[in-house]
Amino acid sequence: MVPVDYVSKAIVHLSRQRELPANVFHIVSPHNIPTRELGHIMGSLGYKMTVVPYADWRNALFEDAKTSSKNALYPLLSMITEDPLLERMPIFDCRHTLEGLSGTQIVCPETNAALMATYLTHYKRSGFLDI
């Protein structure tokens, strides 16, 4: 997860630099957070979370999709295979981005309870999450 304000500030700053040694910049979070930890954070914020094996989660998602397209993951169903998705996720090296942003105040925030509370509050108020 990368906040859009970080992404936009990084793009603007990097695009204005003429003397950077690199020309490819992966704008990803340098702070890796395991999915399980993300679940713990959401649980600490009062959201009911149940950890289930990937296969069970996938089966429940596909069962839900048979009767409704309202699930936020519905457009991504073709990407959700029998193999756990997170095990196949590419890892992007953001070293050039961090070097290009050094000396600025443009910093990607760490995913923590405060940031997740901001996201989840917005999603709840907007109706994206019905919890």
C-alpha cells in the first residue's frame, strides 16, 4: 500500500530532477508489512477479522461472486488463482526512488494502526466498506 499523496509528490519531484543517475523509479513502499500483521492492525481497530487458509478464503470469494458482483475484489477474480497470490507478487526495488528523494521531506509513511484507521474510516464513510 502506498498513499497517493506520497506517489504524486514523488513523481513530481523525480520528474523535475535532471541529474539523477537512474531513470527507472519504482514508487512502492519501502516498509513491507505482512498480511497477517495487517489483519492484526485491523483487528486492533475493532474490525472483526478471522484468519483462514488461503484456499478457504478463495473458495468463499468465488462462491460470493456467483451471486453478486458487489465484492470489491470482483474485478480481480481472474488474478486470484489456486496458488496464493502473495507468494507470486513481484518485489520491486525502490532504491533509486529513495535516492532521488533523499534530502527532501517526501517520505512514504509506514503502514501502522493510525494510517489504517484513516483509510478504514474513509472507506466506511464513503460506503465502500459496509461494516
